[in-house]
Amino acid sequence: MSSPEGAPQGVIPAQLLKGQKALVTGANSGIGKATAVALGRAGADVVVNYVAGPEEADKVVEEIASFGVRAAAYQADVSDEGQVVAMTDRMVEEFGTIDILVANAGMQRDAAFTEMTLAQWQKVIDVNLTGQFLCAREAAKEFMRRGVVPEVSRAAGKIICMSSVHQIIPWAGHVNYAASKGGVQMMMETLAQELAPKKIRVNAIAPGAIKTPINRSAWETPDAQTDLLKLIPYERIGEPDDIAHVAVGLASDLMDYVVGTTLYVDGGMTLFPGFATGG
């Protein structure tokens, strides 16, 4: 498995998720793309959700299909209830069911607090938080309808919420984003508590600084990279594959007893490295 320099070099077992059907939202670039590809490499059939950029989504589908599994691209705005319901219904009709949801779609609309408009606030909350709620709700309905199929998975379904280190680290100038991710944490834990008796596992991944288009300005130049590395004890910026590999593990029976947990994949950013020298 080829990976960018600095990314993990491990090989994902080809049959780890064989027979499972996965939906990854926001999967035509960045973390979503890497996760969709990794799930396909592990044997899952994958629906690549996107809201814009159909050409990029088609390329992701082509890459996933090269592993000998089925893949398709579905356009839907995750903040729109009707579109989410239609997307899930279509997947069940065309793929038979859904076993794995990676609720990844997210966005930023940054501004100083006193200059942030209601539209900027609401759009980020709608996509990052409400979008995950809608997708998780529809997936859970299908999990409960179908129940556990032991030859496929020990769980009836797996929901992986894509959060951020900023669910616990305040982030000035990004109050809408930080608030949305704080909401994701409590939503995930509450869903995990409610759905676990139905054998539905709900967990989250909280990435730190990852090289994706959404935060290009934070790592693209040497000066920006130097400043960013001061926040990362492990002294490298993450790659999308760092997150994708964790998502595959969480979706598999290898982590069947992991319920209601956030896995921080951040090179130690949540260790607050400024305090390593006394703060």
C-alpha cells in the first residue's frame, strides 16, 4: 500500500470488511476520500457521498472499484433531511443494506466572533452537526430493521462520527466549528448509550492537524508548517491515511467492544505541548 512520506506504511487486510456496505459522506476529497478508499481496500462495498465535485467523486469510485468491490457516487447535501433520506433509501435499494456509516462531511466558515454572521454560524452547525445527526438516524433505522447478520459482522451496524481535537480544544476565530465538534462529541456518546443495546456501535475519530484542502493554509508554506509543528509533540503533520486506517479498525470486528469512544488521532496535540516546558 503506497502512502505519502511520513504516513503509516501498514497494509490493510484485504478481507477485513468483506461483505459489508459502507457509506462515507464528504468522500470526494481529504479524509473522506482516504477513508472510502481504505474501506474498499478492506473488502467493503462503498458509497461515496459528495455535495460538489462529481468528477473527483467518480475518480474515488474508480479507485475503490479497482479492489474488486462495488462502489458508487451519490450526490446529497447532508444538511438537507430529504436528500439524506433519499440517499439512504437509494443505498439500501441498490446495495441491499448499509453496515458502516462514516459521517465525515464537514466545513469551516471562519470569522472573528463579533464579525461572524448568523449565516456563517448556521451553515457550519447544519453541515457538521445536524448533517451527522440526519445520516446517523437514517443508518440506525436500517441497522435496526436488519439486525445482526453474524456472517457479516458481530454488530448490527457501525457509526463513526468524524469529530476534531477542537471538540475539547477551544479555537478562537472558529467558534462555529468548535461548537459543532463539541456537539458531535456529546451526540456520539448519547447515541452510543442509546443504541448499544441494539448491537449498534457508535464511536468517533478526532483528527488533529491533517493535510487536507480544508486547512491548506495551516501547512502549505514552510513558515506555516513550522508554527503548526510546535503544537504537535510527534513532530509531523498527519496524512488522511492516518485517519482512514483508524476508521477501518473501528468499523471491523477487531474493535467490537469499543463503544462510545473518541479516538484522538493527533500526534499528541491534545497533550497541550506548551506545558512540556512549564506552559
